[in-house]
Amino acid sequence: MPEKILVVGGAGYIGSHTCLLLAERGYEPVVYDNLSNGHEEFVRWGPFEQGDIRDRARLEEVIAKHKPKAVMHFAALIEVGESVKEPVAFYDNNVIGALTLLSCALNAGIDAFVFSSTCATYGLPERVPLDEQHPQAPINPYGRTKLIIEQALKDFGTYKNLRSVILRYFNAAGADFEGRIGEWHTPETHAIPLAIDAALGRREGFKIFGTDYDTRDGTCVRDYIHVLDLADAHVRAVDYLLAGGSTVELNLGTGTGTTVKELLNTISDISGRPFPVTYADRREGDSTTLVANNDKAREVLGWDPQYTLKDIISSAWQWHSTHNG
Ligand code: UDP
């Protein structure tokens, strides 16, 4: 019998890609998701249990039924702009929900936990690339909710028997190359899907937020990492914990930065469809440059991201041109 892994938020973008790889590598992903942002169509590699992370009774029931060996926690509100408008909802879901899930896991004797965190916990970079020792001073409620759970995980590692891998994502992008699952957010705010929609003629064009940043072409630099490379790191994190690994935090990025203008040029080249670009003011809360130092993830997990920006754009193009989410 394959070992079961509870994938909380497994009907979402990164969670569903992780389920795909978990199943390929011999685990059985059990998805727990309230479908607030996830899609039931994305649950294809194991059983689905609908539920909310703030629903203790439902969590206890699902954990007792499946007896997972580890929990992966993807279920969070993620939009920085929304976190400023609706901070109570963010604390409710991302903090109270995560703590409810953690206490249910601990009560059931589960000692392995993989947590989706973010480079937004660093706040404004003092040095780039960012390593895990960089001070954490998030500049918005989203980043703060994630940091609170990181701190809880460290305390539960020290004072309770819970080992965790905290994964700090940079910019997740791209899709399954077979087109089964992909990025599907409503509303969409991320640069790659918005630019692809512009190339597909579904939007009038693309607005660049800020052209006066201190970067090589004045636009923000980000580290775009293929969602399947992220998924691979998650499966390795489960392997690591089930082999007895101790609590660790790891950056997940490629180590290479891309400006918004470079990103748009790559999308025009790959799609063969140039689209109108306009320039707008900076977006509140955007850091100039976010690029990962990924040495620690390579060392601890033996992780080696495989996919290039071209792979990211071509897989995203294939997904969005066949799905209108
Ligand atoms: N961006 C942009 N126009 C858009 C959406 C995003 O210029 O319509 C820029 C944004 O300012 C940032 C980069 O693209 O510099 C990546 O933004 P995204 O929202 O995809 O990810 P974030 O880095 O905010 O997590």
C-alpha cells in the first residue's frame, strides 16, 4: 500500500502539481480543500475530501480515516493586495486555519509537516540574492501571516515532536507539460497569465507597474520558478522528513532574475503574438528585486531545478491557450 500524504489545498495551483509528482513517486495524495480557490477538476491523483482548515471536527475525521504519514499545507490566501484590504480574513485563514490544522496533526501523532511559505516573509531585501539567513521583516499582512506560522513550526519543532520543512517560494509559474492542470486564479493578478491573456487577445494589453526601479531596464526583477520544480522540492521534502530529517527552512527559486520587460519579450517571442504594453505607476508593496540563493535547498534536498524561463512560458502558454479560467 502506498503511503498516504494529506495535501491540504491540493486542489489549487501548486498543490495539484505536487499531487501529480507525489503519485508518480509512489505516494498516495489525499486532497483536503474547501474549493474556495481550488478546482475539483484538479484532484486527479488520489481521493478528495472537501473541508475547511478551520473545521477541526472535519479535519479530525479525515485524518482518522486516512492516517497520513505527513501533511503538506498549501491552503492559504495569497494575494498581497487583498491582504491589505481584508487582513482579518487573512489572519483567520492563514493563521487560525493553519494552527487548527497543526494541532489536529499533532493530536493524531503526525510528526512530519511541509509548509508553503514565501519570499514575502523577507520584506525589503537588504542583499540579493536572498539566503535563508536574511532578516525576516514582511511588509504586508500576507507575509506576516506566513511568518507567524513559520515561528509556530519552529516552536513546535523545539517543544513538541513536529518536524517541518518550510519552503519559501519565489515566483511560481508554468504548468504541467501535458496540459492537465495549470494556473487558474479568479481574479488573476500575476504577470505571466495576464501577459499571456493579452497575447491571446483576451485583455487589451499589459500594464507594467513601475519603470523607474533601480534595475537593468527600470522594471522589477523576479525569480520565476516552474511549478513542477516546486512540486519536486515538496516531494523531496516529504522523503527527507520520512527519513528522519529535522526542521529546516529553504528558499525555492532558480537563482536567476528576470525583469518584467524581459518576461514580456519572452512571452511575445514564444507566442509569436506581440501585444500592447503600457506603463503605469509602481504597485504598492512591490520589492525591486527578489532572487533566491537556492544553495541550501540543493544541499538538503538534492534539489536541482530543471526548467528554464522558456519552459515556464511555453507550458503556461499551452495551458492558457486551451483554458479560459
Ligand atoms: N506586474 C506588472 N503588471 C501586472 C502584474 C504584475 O508589471 O499586471 C509586475 C509586478 O509589479 C512584479 C512582477 O510583474 O514586478 C511579478 O508580479 P506578480 O504579481 O506576478 O508576482 P509577485 O512578484 O507580486 O509575487
